Amino acid sequence: MEDMSADIITLELLKEARKTVMSSPLGVINTPMIPWHQTTLPLNVPCNIHIKLENMQRTGSFKVRGVANQFSRISKEGSFVTMSAGNYGKSFAYASKHYGLKSKVVMPETAPASRSILIQSFGADVERVPTSFLMNVVNRCVQEDNMTFLHSYDDLDLIAGHASLGFEVLEMMPNPDVVVVCCGGGGLLAGVAAAVKLSGCENTRIYGVEPEGACTMYKSFIEKKPVTMDTKSIASGLAPPSAGALPYKVCQRYVEEIVLVNDEEIKVAVSTLYKAGLLVEPSGSAAFAAIANNHIPNITGKNVVCILSGGNIGKDELTNFPN
């Protein structure tokens, strides 16, 4: 993806990908978007929040959108490998099972064990390794086992598939003032930002949110190139070792700013959402955490869309959160 320019992402490409995603046999859902006040839980913020419920998506996260587009374009022969902390791996394994493909997910040791069990339940092999060894193991699978590597965030088809979420937001709110999206490798943020901006919403501000301990895109914006770092966060899905090359270029063009939240803010966000009747994992709660803790500038009186990107959290993990 390093040799690709952001110019490759066009409105026509994204609209075509959306058709593919919504007609996919994987059963991608047009998820609800509701105003926060419908949860009946008071929230002391100065804006009108609308939450996009991707925690209710097929396989429990937005990842199936990109996977639906990605798998529509691959040969349905051979075996496939990816690296993932959980959500992409689950959608990848789900798709592999549907198409009858042999698959393997290389996971960081920091990912919750419940995620590994979920992925294995779809028939995929799982290998857990230290985060810094993820690509080494993937490369071994490619070279020694002749597997085909599908990237979990730095992939054009994946980004285009994720853009379908952005189009759905605009159908519910044609001109949002602000859209807030979590960011790991940057695939979702790039897709949503491109869909919104290329649809003519020039004045919409789009913010990415990363954990302080896994701020690869934040550092990439500063250094003006994709950055690799040792990452650690309770939001393991937002802690890949690097920002994606293509997502970085797209985000640099369309995203206003990357803001940071700490793990404690993410924990409180998970608990607040749970009290509101919403089961959202730490990675899926990061955008909400940024809004709730006033990290998004100039939102007083604004219509703000918050993407709750996933709900894959086990009951064993919930015991680690306040209240």
C-alpha cells in the first residue's frame, strides 16, 4: 500500500464497494443510528450526540463490512492468513467458513483469550505471539505454508468496504458537524472520512481517536509518515504495531485531527455505555470516551456522530470495569 496515493479512493469506487457490501452473502447490516437521549441516561456534554451502533453489526463489529468487500475480490482457492487482535480475525474467520476456505489468524498475546476462542469456533487456526512478532509469523505462513496474506487494515478493498458505514451516517444525517471515529491501523477512519468528504460534506470535521499507549496514527501525523511503535492499551483492537500506509495517506487528507484518550477514560466509557444498555468493547468505546471527556474541540451546540465500532467483550472482561 506504500506506493498507493489517496487519489485512488474515489466516490465511484466507494459507492461500488457499498453495493458489494450490502449484497454480500455475509449478511452485513445497516445498523441503527440514534440520538443519545433515546438511551435515557443523562450525559453532561454540550452537543447533540448521535451514536452509530456498529456493536450490533454481524460478527459484533464494523470489520465485516471491509471483509465482505475484500472476500468478494479474492480467489476462493488456497488458504489465507491474517493478523488481528480479534474483530477483524472474527470477521475473517466467519467469511472463511462461509466460503469454505482454510484460514489462520495470528493474534497478539495481549488479546483477550475469549477472542481466540470465538475465532476458533469458526474453524480458523489461531497462533498467539508477542505483538512485535506478528508480521514475522505472517511472513512465515506465506513463505513456508504458501498462504495468502489478507491485511486487517492496510488494504484498499477493506477501506472501501468500511466506507459503507460513512454513507449510512449521511443517510441519517446529511450534513453532520462532527464525526468521531476510533483509530487503530486507520482502515475504518480512512473509509468513513473518505465517504463523508467525497460526498460533499466539506465543512464536516472528522476526528480519529487513539489510546495514549497505542498512538501510531497520532505520531504518524506528527512525523508525516506511517509510524511503528510498541503499543499497549486495554483497547487491544486499537493497538496494532503500526499505522497503515494507505490509511495514513487518506486520513492525512480528510481527517481534522487525531485525539488521544487514556485507558481509564476508555474504562469509564465502557461502563457508561453499559449503564445506557449498550454492550461496547474498549476499542469500540474510544470515540465516545473522547467526546465524554471533552477532547473534541468546538462541539457546543453541534450535531456530533459517534461511531461505537464493536461489542465483542466477554463477561470475564466486564469485571475489570468500574461499577
